[in-house]
Amino acid sequence: MKTRILMKGNEAIAEAAVRAGCRFYAGYPITPQNEIPEYLSWRMLEVGGVFIQAESELAAINMVYGASAAGIRAMTSSSSPGISLKQEAISFLAGAELPCVIVNMQRGGPGLGNISASQADYFQAVKGGGHGDYHLITLAPATIQEMYDFAKESFALAEKYRNPVMILTDGVLAQMLEPASISSAEPPAPPSRATSSWALNGASGGRPPRLIRSLLMAEGALEKHNWRLKEKYDEIIKNEVRCESYLTDDADIILAAYGIAARISRSAILIARKNGIKAGLIRPITLWPFPYDIIYRVVSDGKPRKKFLVVELNLGQMVEDVRLALEGKADVEFLGRPGGGLPTAEEIFEKIKSIAR
């Protein structure tokens, strides 16, 4: 049975984590994500979990490393500058193949910036913000319902591939109130450390000891490890690409946007349709793995050449991946709002009109 509840995006993610079996949270306050640690400070206690307001972002992410290594479902959250501070440990988590969930409620930047909507951390999330060859599975919700659903799903993906998962969203969705359908079922039990095949749970019962690390100094060991990670990443690309298409079948102009920018773009498309312009939307849901093939298929169907408009809350980041996907088979224009500004549906429509002309 499901119940419709009016929730903020931050609250939806926090409640979903609990219901997904998360039993360890460590974080440090920074707006606009502060409702996540505030909510979990009491909710974790209700389910017998652990909540820690750490002394810093660095401490928080390394506590998540330790909890995950012990076989506990673990999560941290922050906003842009805080995520930057966590990057070294995020690389360690990926190198050690430890599952966890990391939430980035993006704020404007660079520097401390402001607490308004932004999508300026796209490169950091999908191109590897830390050092070394690694990838984070990166999900981009566009509604409060998706904030809840994707947070629950993130723990399953993290454990399936033993890889960190990032939820990349923004200050508008963090603070927006919207109804979401929440299952009334009891949350699942935390994963059993006794049955995990890799967790550090004590070499009792005569089993061989286990070691979780990312420091591989033996000749050829790191290269072998990285090739094995690549095999895992290829499997994720094969199985986990997600993308939404909206009115693209007959569209002459296709918008590409994610998160809150995609919601506004949908409204602009409806205005365009009312004015006789056939526009549609491609919304990447997984930013990594990116839906390159899905976007390419739109322009490889033998139909007349289409035009693309990428809408982002930055100076142009995802637009590079869209251009890579299209392989020169379509013209690509860009509409960006950096620094916390939101475009209106009417602004986007004016851009669509100029492209149509």
C-alpha cells in the first residue's frame, strides 16, 4: 500500500534511504541540503541506525568508507564545495569497490557561490572529480517522486556493482514541496555482514582473512585491477543507461536537459507545439552512463536533419556529451544560466523560435 505525502526533496531522499536499508549516515552541514542530516538525525535512531554529524566533510566521507567496508549500507550528502572536499575519499571508495550513496545538492559556484539552483558540477560528477580512472553511477532526478525512487534504487545499484552512486540534483528540487507516493511497508533489514562475501566482518569460523584497499604496489597489480574495473564499467554501460524521451518522434527541434532544467524545458515544448513548432525533449536520467546511443539514434533514422538545443544551469557542460553523441549529424545550440538563475519556459521558447527561423 502506498501513501501520498507532501515532502521536500531533501526529506524524500532521507526517508528513501532509511527505507532502502541505510543504517549509517555521516555528513556535515551546508545549504541547501541541510534537511537531509536534520531529518536523519532523528530518523536513524528510530530504526536502530547510526547518525554522525562529523567534524568536516573529509571526516564524513571517510566514515562512510569504514561503514561500507564493514558491510553496512551507508550514505553521505553535501553541496558543491563540500563534495569537492570529499573527492579524494570518493576515489578511494571507487578504487576499493565499496558501495555507498553520495548526494550532491548543487549550489551555484565557483567558490562559495550561492544556494540557488545550479548544474555546474556535471563535469565533476561524470568525468571523475577525483584522481585516477574511475566512474560514479550518476542519477539525475527531476521530481520529488524521483528523488525518493532514485534514492532507494541507488543503494541497490551500489551493491549490485560494488560502486559508489551519486544523486546529482540541485537547490530547487532540494527545497521544493511536491507529493510523492511512499510505500507503507516496513523498511528492509540492513544487509547481513555475516553473509557478505567481501565485507570486513571478522575472520571467524575459520574463513580466510579479507582485505579492502586501493593501494596496489605489486608489479602489474594496479593495471590488472583497473582493467577489471573497466569490465565492470562496461557492464554498467550495457545494463543501466536510462533516458526519457518526450514528443521526439515527429520533432524537428529536440531539447536535451536534465533535472530542473528538463522540467522547465517540457513547459517550453508545450508552448512551442501550440505555436506550430514541433519540439521534443530528451532527458538523460543517468548522467553516467550517458545515453550516447539513444541520442544518436534520434538522428540516424534517415529522417530530415534535426536541430538540438541543450539547456543547462551552467556555462556548457552536458552539451559536450550531446555533441559527442550526435557525431556531427545535427546542429547543436546551447542555452545556459550560470550562477543560480533559472530560465523561464518563455525564454526557452524564444530560443526555440530563433532556431526554427
